[in-house]
Amino acid sequence: APRSADEEILAGIWADVLGVKDAGVDDDFFDLGGHSLLATQVISRIRERFLVELPLQSLFEKPTIEGCAADIDMLRRKGLGFLPPPIELVSSTAARTGFPLSFSQERLWFMDQFEPGLPLYNIAAAVRLSGRLSVISLERSLCEIVRRQQVLRTTFSAVEGVPSQSVAPFRPFNLAISDVGGLGSTEGEEEYRGLAVEEASRPFDLSRGPVFRARLLRISELEHVLLFTMHHIASDGWSMGLLTSELGQLYSAYSRGEASPLTEPRIQYVDYAAWQRGWLKADVLDTQLDYWRERLAGAPARLEFPVERPEVRGIRGEAARVVIERELTLGLKELSRTEGVTLFMTLLAAYQTLLFLYTGQEDILVGSPIAGRSHEKLEELIGFFVNTIVIRAGFAGDPSFEEVLRRVARAAMGAYANQDAPFEKLVEDIQPLRLSTHSPIFQVWFALQNAPAPPLVLPGLTLRVERSPASFAKFDLALTLAEEAGELVGSLDYSPDLFENDQISALLEQFENLLREVVARPGLKILDIPAAAGSDAVAPLFADSEFQFQCDER
């Protein structure tokens, strides 16, 4: 049990973040269900409670309450620790126009200026509602969310050439409703999918708004589909989970004739944007950019897939479903615990190994999202906080998977420690070759979705969240996984301009075989893993000396 005030406070943080009771001072954070995203939340709470900046790596190295308490005491005694300034309120004191954009927002705004109307950064979801729906309560709930979250009623324009955002006064709105009959029939399903694609693909006008819309499809008195669409400039994956949570709480209260149970957000997104602009400059930004300059020095301009790359790649995308069954998922978790890494690191190392086997390149760069919510207050806001980090893995020297995993873990820890440098500033600083055929710095994406995503529960209704039928390819390959009912499920999104369906199917088969082999024998050399033999559609092309010669020549 906790033996000091510090340990008691930390035990409360453990309980809050992990949802566990009575955590012992020597219980391992990761054995209790922790991962890198939850570790970031622990660090933000430690910052708030103890006024010290505990490095994220410290939690990985000493993942216990006892270890954290000792490090916090050391930081206080030596006067160490970097403490960012508090986030001040500008939304309540400044004029409601002319707020600065965050760095991430600015990148999307500039992209929209160059190619307006592209749906590439639309975030869409569809929810089937079975049962007796109170449309009035649903509409009222959505209005309240838009009132609470200022970013959903924000517009973006240029003031004397400088992009800025303005918050519009809240005005109640009516939920758009469309009648769709016969959803159970083939014609009805096609009509529903057509409407869903239309809604997800319809562009946003950032200068006029809104950047959020909802549409209800009425199939019958007891069957509806709710469509959400938000522009990425005002949302991210965490935000979708928060939207779901607030909708559920508000609808439950309003349908019973009660008032809203939600407390007002302590800050708004424009407060965060102003804080970020004020903090991430001069020495703070330069220090983190120095890390990335060194880390990415000499990196290849792109990952050379053995495919014919078009001069201009379209935005149309396809997706293949991925399911890693329970037994293999448990094996991957056990391997992660044994090696002292997170499940994210193990999956990423396997993914990068697969890419090495597929391309023959020994230097593999993969982009990945990081929540960017380094302050506890930011966890209650809808908005675009997510940042992008780059994990670089090398396969030189005929390594074993264990060695690759260690390399990936070290790269991930370095990226976590320097995650505040906006990816937009990194691209601006490095100035990589920009071509229409591929994205800069990396062309392959990996995400393990562990952001809070509480199920949407509405009284008297059965709900099923569906993947939006509209698909867009931001990258050549993008693997996204999440844990559901003990299995890892998700999708591999890809550009049909580059890959055929059978190639993707074979690639996923090889990935599953690879995962089974590394769980069974993690110490085996990569080139000795039987899964490296692959299938006929996706062979390890580096074994072809002619192909290797061509890669070397490039």
C-alpha cells in the first residue's frame, strides 16, 4: 500500500487513468493495462499535481508507483524538470475573431487553399440505431455539443495574409433528416451507401463553416442511421470518442426530461492554439527539431515498393479488413511484457519487418499518430491535437526480431520525448523532396487505436457503429488496429493506384504468419523466419539479386 503522500497521489492517478482499484506501489503500470497513450496521461497528471516534468522514459524504465515517487522526489530536490507554462484563457477575454491557428490547423488550411474542396480530410462515421428514437432529444444533444465545443462553430480565413480562426455565436440548428425506405432490400442498401458516401465526400468550406455536420437517415419508425462528418481541422480520433461520450450522456438525460449532466470545458481549442504558438518557439522548438534533424539525417526519400508508381497518385482508397485472433493477440501481449515494451512497439516492429521483407530496403520509416493532449484539460476538448511522429527502423547486420524490437523501442522512446515538435515544422525544417507521387518523409502509416472510445449507449436503442463506405488514401499503406473483445481488428488502407487486391491479401497473410513466428521464436534471425518465404504474390524481393542491384543503383 502507499506509504507516503506522494505515493498516495500517484495511486490515485493510477486508479484514474487505468480504471483499477488498490494499485500497489510495486505493481507494474503496463501489466495493469497501461500503454503509451495512457502513459502520456499519467505524465500530464504528474505535471499538474507535482509541478515537475517527469520524462516519459522514466515511466517506461520505472513503471511503478514507488519508482515514479522516487524520480519525482529527485526532480524536486535537484530543481530539475522542464515545465511548460499553463494554458491561459484567451477565448473569454479577447475578441472572438483573429485567433491564431495551431500548427496542425495551419497545415490543413494551407492545403485547402491550394486544393479546395478535397474530401481527403473529412472524418466520417455512421451509427445504426434500432429502436424507438427521440429525434427531439437527439437534435437537442447535438446542439448542446456544438454550443459546448467552440471549435465546431469556428471558421478559418486570412487576415492580412495570415490565417486566423473566428468563433461564431451559437445558434440552435435543425438536424437534417432524409427518408430511406427498404434498407433491408438490395435497392435500399445501395441508396443508404450512396447517401453515406455523398455525405462523407461532401467538401467543407472552411471560410464559411460549419466544420461539423450530422444527418439522420430514417428507414422506419424503429430504424435510423446517424451520419457524422467533421473536418480534420476541428477533430481527430480522440475527438470522435469524446463526441460519442457526450452524445450518450446528453441524450440519456434529455430523453428523461433532465438537464445536461456535463460540466463546462475549462478551456477551449483557441486557448490551446494560442498557448502552443506562445510556447513552441525559440529554444523549446529548436531543441526538439535538433533531435529530429539528427534522427532523420540520411533517410531515404521514399519506400520503394516493387510496383509501378503513377506520375500523380489519386486520393481514392480501398481497405482490407484485418483480424488478429485472440490467442495470437495474447501471445503478442505476453511477448511485449517479456521484452519490456508496449504492444504498439511489438506490432510496429513486426509491421516494419514485413515492409523490409517486401521491399528489401534496410531503412524503414513509418509515420504514426500521437495524441498531443499533454495537459489534462485538453482531454475534454474536441479539436485537432494529434501530432505525427516518425519511427525509423534499420535492418542492417542480419538482426533477430528481438534486436529489431529493441531498435524500434528506442526509436519510439526518442520520438515520445520529442513529440511536441509539430510535424509541419519538421517538414518545413528538413525540406524533403516534394513530389505528387508520394507524401514527404514517409509513405506508410501505422496506428494502434487506444484513445478513449466509450460505447455509444442510448436508452431504448440498439446501436452498431459502421465504417464509412467512403475511403480515401492519404498514404501508400496505412495499417490501423484496435483491440475489441480480446482480438486486434482493423484495416489495411491502400491506394488502388499502386496495389492490386490479391497483393494486399497476400501481404496480410504474410503479416499474420510473421506474427505467429515472432511470438513463437522472437530470437530467430529475420531472414531465417519461415514466414519470410511469403506467398507467390508477395515474395521477399531482396532475394532477387537483379532487383537488389536496381535498388542499390537508385
